[in-house]
Amino acid sequence: MKQTLLGLLLSGQDYLSGEELGARLGISRAAVWKQIQALKERGIQVEAVQNRGYRLLPGQDILVEEIWFCRRKTNVLGSQMRILPQVDSTNHVLRLWAEEGAAEGAVVVAEQQTAGRGRRGRTWVSEAGKGLYFSVLFRPDFPPTQAAALTLCCGLAVAKALRRMGIDALVKWPNDVLVKEKKICGILTEMRAEMEAIQYVIAGIGMNVGQETFPEAVVDTATSIFLEKGVSVCRMDVLEQVLEMLESVYTQYQKGGLAAIREEYLSLSATIGQDIWVLGKEPFAARALDLGPEGELVVEKEDGSCMMVVSQEVSIRRRPSGKESAGSSQF
């Protein structure tokens, strides 16, 4: 009932009377009022004006499942959606849901994470009400060797969605999205597989949306949609754009493998063609040349030999101090 009511309020009309809403919903005006109160309890601001009716107040930045299902344009991603006020991490919540049988495309969104994680166990700061923190469940039918490229799919989808918003985003191999060399999004993928079959892959995506400032440790290496556009944006709008684009990219990858997205990924890469540091126990300098067949990074070392980088992190050598690496997991 609340979802149908929201759909009517989101239809673009100015005010809708209680009588009209009741007629469309098949309930009394008193019951309409009760449903409006239930929406308000979810944090949705509904204005009531005597002799005019009800309307949603414009410019609201709220994340609720009812609005998502009213606006959803995807076929698979977001077909199941849970939006929660606070979790330890969206990846953890979605993993439990996946073990219970959640279908491919299930999404968990949180206003805040208390134990968000980046790569290699780093802390991921998730400021309440400012960022977009969500995880997406995939149950692909390709072999585990192809799963790593799902991180590239997510990065490409986020970059394309941001570019649709007028932000010149690029993907940094393997799991970041940058704007003007500053991080705006990070991705953490986790897989459960048995033998040659994938049970599921979970992609956790954290995006800086409304942040106006950052902690001193990352102020030089992080940015947000607000800082890039100079105006506030609705996080539900961002979620809608990203999931639409991710469904498109994922579908291409399912049908044609890495070859289907390769050229577009390379065209938006902040890494390919750059001098880099390959980080790890024994860091070394190299030049990023290309993508390997499963999404690996092909690099040329200083001695002229080439190798595939599979799981190591890289930083672009214009930041030899390591600031980029240190700040890459904190938002």
C-alpha cells in the first residue's frame, strides 16, 4: 500500500487530495492519512495542505525501498532490495542473505557502515547520510577464473554513470574510480566458489556523494559528487544510474566476456599507459600496458620483461610518496 501511495505521489502532479488518493487506492480518507503518517515515520517528508491535499516535498535525499521499487528500471539488479539505517558492512549482510538463497541481483544499501572494509582489510569510513554504500549479488554461470573481471565491470559502470552526470570519471585498475586523480569510489568484490562453479560474487561499492570536506589524511586524494558538481544530488538518483549502467555492462560481459567491454574500459582507464608502482612485499616500478585475458594488468618492468599483475595493488608513479595508496580505502 505504501509503495502504491508513493507511486502516486511521485507521478509528477502537484497536490493530490485525500479523496482522490483514497479512490485510487480503494481506501478511506482516514486510511490515506494513516498511510501518510507511515511514510513520514520512514523519513519521507509529505506536505499536507488543507483543501489541496498531499505532495512530496522536493529535494529530499532519502533512501527507502518503497521509492526504489517505484522508480526501478532494471530487470535483474535491485529486484530484491534491502535499505538499512546501519550495518557493520553491506557485504557481510548480503553474504548472509546470499546463504539464505537471495536471488541474483539482490542489493543491500546502508545509510552507515560501522565496520566497512576496503582491500587488504583496511578500514572504510562510511559517513552517515553523505555517501552511497551498497553491495550487489551476482550468481554468474561462468567459471571462477572470470570472476575477477566483475570488479572491472563495476568500475566501468560507475565511471559511465558519473560521466552521464557530467563528471569526467576514470577507472583505476583494479577497483577504484577517480576524478581528476582523486578517488570518488572504491569497490571490494568477494567470491564463494566450489571446484569449477561460482556460488556467488558480492560486489561492495562505496561512493562519495555529498561530502563537502574530508579528513586531513585523505583531503588531497578524495573527492565527491558534490565537490565536483558544486550542487547536492539525491543518492537514490545516483543508485538508480549506477545499477542501470551496471546491469548493462554485466549483461555485455556475460554474453561476450572481457572482449565485450575491453575497448570501452581501456578508453576510460586511468592506469593503462601510465608509469606505476606495483605494491606488495617487494614493490617495483613498471609501465601499465594492457589488460590480460581475465582482467589482469599487463605491465612492463624496468628491465624490459613483461608480466601479469593479478591481485597486487598499483599506484601511479606521479604520487611516489604513497599518499594514493594510503588514502584509497578511506572515505
